[in-house]
Amino acid sequence: MPFTYEFPLSERIRTWLRLEELFDKARFFVGLDNPRAHHAALLSIFELGDVTARPELKSELIQELDRQRVALENLRSNPAVDPGRLDSVLAEIAAVLAGLHGMSGKVGQHIRDNDWLMGIKGRTGLPGGVCGFDVPCYLYWLNSPVAERVTDLNAWLAPLQPIQRAVAVVLRILRESGQPQRHMAQGGLFQLSLGGRAAQMVRLEVVEGMACAPEISANKYAINIRFVQPDKSQKPRPCTQDVGFALTLCSF
């Protein structure tokens, strides 16, 4: 089984990938039933509140989804396109756009307006700052019935759901936009000239268990990949062996 690394090449893709990761973490920990997991879920919600505070986030998602909708509509005359599949994707985009347009106020403002949550968030930056003697009301909440905690966590996540759905759709479209190509990094090094091609994200697949990880740098002219060997006690060391991998350039 291949292991996939993803490297965003623009700030907005970087933000969307961070949001995807945080939503996944929050939903995972909400699904567990112990207080420590729900503490981790709340930390992810706090991080979501910080990332979604970016003022242009919603408008960028709307703009990209509108652009994808127009591009897909133009494919209706293409005989190679499955009309049923096309209608399904367009309906999904329309529903996601409706959810974004239906959001009122600033994204994540419900978190920042909650004094109780902000009091806890202010303590999380301190090592051990949410011990029971610091915030007894939080300890009380962590020991409340599981169903009650889950209801609260879902209520704090619910206003962010349109953002979660929008991020999921745009990232899925982006990931499906390219085709993987096999390459070999000679002595752990590889460079690819873009030749005018645009890319917003690079996906790189290596064989699972390969004792190396890729480091990527890129500009509008080329992508440079350097494989390194992780070391748990010092800086990664250069990988000097040849490494085969599959590279996908993803672009809207």
C-alpha cells in the first residue's frame, strides 16, 4: 500500500488542508466517550475557531465553488461526460454554496462570543493550565454525562459545518484533478521543471515502510524533492538511496 504526502503550494490550499485535519480530529475525538478525548475535541474546536477567523476564508471558498460550477456546466456538451454523475456533483456544489451563503456573521464568532469557552481557551496556552483547581467548572463539564458533552461539542461544531462541507468538496475536486506519474529520485534527489504548468498542490506516493520522507520546495518554474531519513534524536539525514515514487500535480 502506498503512503501519500500532500504539499500545498499556495496559502489558501494550506489553510483548507489545516481545516480538513482539524475537522477530522474534532469529529474523531467527539466520537469517543472519555473526558480526555472530549478535551482533545475541544482543543481542535478552539483551533478551528482560530483558523476560520481568516476574513477571506468564506469568500474564497464561494469563489472557487462558483468557478468549479461554471467549469462543470460547460462540460454538458462533452459526450465523454456521464450526465448523471455531472448532475450529482453540481447538486452537491449547489447545496454547499447554499450553506455558505446561509452563514450569518463572522465564521467562528459563536466560539469567540462564548465567555466560558474563551476562559478555557485562555488557560490552554499554559502548561497544565486546565487542571481542575484552575478551572473547576471545566472539570465539572468533563465529568458530566457523555451524552451531554457530545451534545455540547456538536453544538459548537454545527455552525462550522458549511465550511467543513465546502473544504471537503474543493479538496476532493483538487485531488482528482491530476494523474500520478512514476519517477525515480536518484540518490534521494529529484527536480521537475514545470514548463509553464500551474500546480496548487503536490501529492507524492511512496511505498509504505520506506525509511525516508520527502521534503519539497517549489516555485513557478520547478519542484525540488529531497528525501531524508527521519531520526528521533537529531535532524533528519539525507537519504542517499534511489527512491521510486508517484507524483501528482493537482490544479484547479
